[in-house]
Amino acid sequence: MTLPPRRRWLAATVAALCALPLLASAQAAGAASPAWPTKPIKLIVGYAAGGATDQVSRLLAARLGEQLGQQVLVDNRTGANSNVAAEAAARAPADGYTLFVYTVANTINASLYSRLGYDPLKDFEPIGLIAKIPNIFVVHPGVPAANVAEFQRFAKASRDGVTFASSGAGSTIHLSGELFKSISRLNMLHVPYRGSAPAITDLMGGQVQSMFDNAPSALPYVKAGKLRALAVTSPQRLPQLPDVPTLAESGFPGFDVQSWFGLAAPAGTPRAVIERASAELAKAVAHPDLAKRLQDMAATPTSSTPEQMRRFMAAEVQRWREVVKSSGAQAD
């Protein structure tokens, strides 16, 4: 049926008026969600300048900044094994302009500290993994052991057992030793230090006998002959130490302890931002220049989707809960 001209005009007018709220809503949504990023991004890092986490973060920040056309500014917030930084990141506006370098420490802290000012799983939106760094099982050159089996025989024959240093209670350096101690059932005394540098100094001086140090820190001393490497804690051998076996090859099947780094945002960050950031992160990690610079510091470039990182984080929380419980380690 054909409507009279006046009724057709009225119908068209009513339809247009009904569409106005939808148009206004769409315009408001567009105004509230401009293309990301439109300004510099803050990247919160939980450790001091110069360490492995800081080095990885600065390499990533430079690469992302170039890709995004906006500065990515590293903000070092040290203290409490990355808890200070994690709390700051969790409380930041969920607008995509504050990101956080989430590390293995944040999953360990869930069991190490009786109280946390953040939830390591619920308070963050995973973006993706960046890299992994293994530890190297090193000993003082005076220890009569060229491999793990000889170290075990030496430790069992030692009346008072042996000592192993760490950069502090609860670090992967500490917990690598605790896991090795638990599996091997050796008498090993943990000697914690305030950071890797003083621990390495005492190890080279013979005040302690062994240590599971981060690869970037230990490698120069192994190369210089000041420390002896017995094994690495990753599933694969290090290209820089091709003759040094993994612990899995040395009678500890499945032994895999690595420091790892990921990128996360405060919970509630828009999904579109997470997806864009994840795509840019994967592109950055795959870039030949960044990949080479990570490999030069004994790090393995590692990428993942946000969902894969979320599952990995949950698995790490559970894994380290068991290790911390068996070791009796506490930080407060």
C-alpha cells in the first residue's frame, strides 16, 4: 500500500528521530575510544636499572616505541621483589597508557608473602610473553666437581654439607637451589644475599660453594674461568655454553626453572587495546634486531597470545606454591 506524501514524510521523520540516540551513542563511543596510542606509554618495571629485567624492558620499550610512533617510557619502581611495581600497575588507570613488565617473581610472591596489595591473576590483563632466561648452576673452581654427578658425590661426602648462595629469599636463583636440593636430597645450606653481585663476589672468593645464577650475570665469570658451570636450568643448552649440559640431561628429568618476562595491563583495560598491544608485542619480539639482542644476553625470545599467557601465569602460581611450601621460604 502506498502512503500519502504527508504520511510518508511523517514516517521518515519518526525513523530519523529514533535513529538519533543510536547515532549519538556511536559518536560518544568513538570519542571515548580514540585510536591507541595517542600519547606516551608508561612501562612500569619492578627492578633497578641495569639488571636483567630492566635490560629486557628497555630493549622492548625502544622497539615498541618505534612501532607505535609514541614513546614508551620505562618507570623503575623497585622494592619487595617487584611487589611495589605490581601494586602501582594494578592501581593505574585501565586506559592502555600504563603497562607492566610482569615476571616470574609476581607468581612466586603469591606464596612467598602472607599479604599482597594486589592479586597476581585477577588484577592484570595479560598481553603476551617476551622472553625467558635460564639460570646456570655454577661452583667455585676449588670445588672438586666438573659435572652434577661429581657435585652430588662431593656434597654427600662433605661432613657439613655444602652451601648455595642466592640474590635473596624467594628469587628464582634461590628456588632453583631449593628445587635441586629437594630432588637430590642433598644437605645444602641456603646463604641469601642482597642481590646477585655480592653473592657472586663471595662465590668467587670461596665463602660459598655454589649458586644458580641468572645466565647474563654468571656468563662473564664462567667465560673468564672464575666460576665453573655444571649445568643450565633450561630444557635446552645455551648456545654460549654448548658443552654445558642441562640439569634434565644430568639426571634431573623435567627440571626447568627460568626467569621469564611478560607484558600486562591493569585489569579492565579495553579489549581492543589488549589485542593491538599483543599484536605489536609479537611483532617486536620477532624483530631480528630485538631477537638478536635478547639472545646475546642469553635470553630466549618468547611470544604468546593473551590467553596463553593467562594460563601460563596460573600454572606458575601453582607450581611455585609447591616449591615455596617445600622450601619453607618466607619474605615477611
